[in-house]
Amino acid sequence: MTLPNLVTFLRILLIPLFILFLLIPNLPLAAGLFIILALSDAVDGFLARFLKQTSDLGKFLDPLADKILVLSGLIGLIELKIIPALPVIIIMIRELAVMGLRTSGRQVAQ
């Protein structure tokens, strides 16, 4: 387990707390936690490059954590009736398609 992967795992583990704050709703806490989690993405990327600790697990988990964070926030905003569902559905389909294409491309390349 590398330090960058640990940061990514921590980010994934804190997403439910972000969702909780969003749906209570405590929007300032949710926004603050979202910012911290988004910044931690830059931190784990920096650490991976600086410590030369890139890994296949990190290359998979980091973008997955980003997608989970953003999509869960968007779904929460739908629940709060702040944004309509259709744009989120379109974004979600696009993100899943891109992730599927990347995953299948890696398998073909190997």
C-alpha cells in the first residue's frame, strides 16, 4: 500500500460523509468537505509522482474516486431539487462509457 493509494482510499471512505452533509442538508460542511476531497486528488497525484509510487491500482482508483465524488454530489443535488436529473443522467452515461472504453482499451493493449 503506497501513500498516494492510501490518500485515495481515504478520499473514497469520506465520500459517504460528504453525501450525509449534503443531504442533511448542511451545505457549508458539504462544500468544505467536497473542496478538501477534491484537493486531496491533487495531493495523491503529487505524492505519486514525487515519491515515484505510481501503481496500476492508483491509476484505476484515482479516477474512480473522482467520478464517485462528483456523481454522488450531482445525485445529491438532484435529491435537493437544486438541479434537474437529465443533465446528470447524461454526464453519468458519458462517464461510465469513457471508463468502460478506457478499461477495455487497457485489456486490449495488454
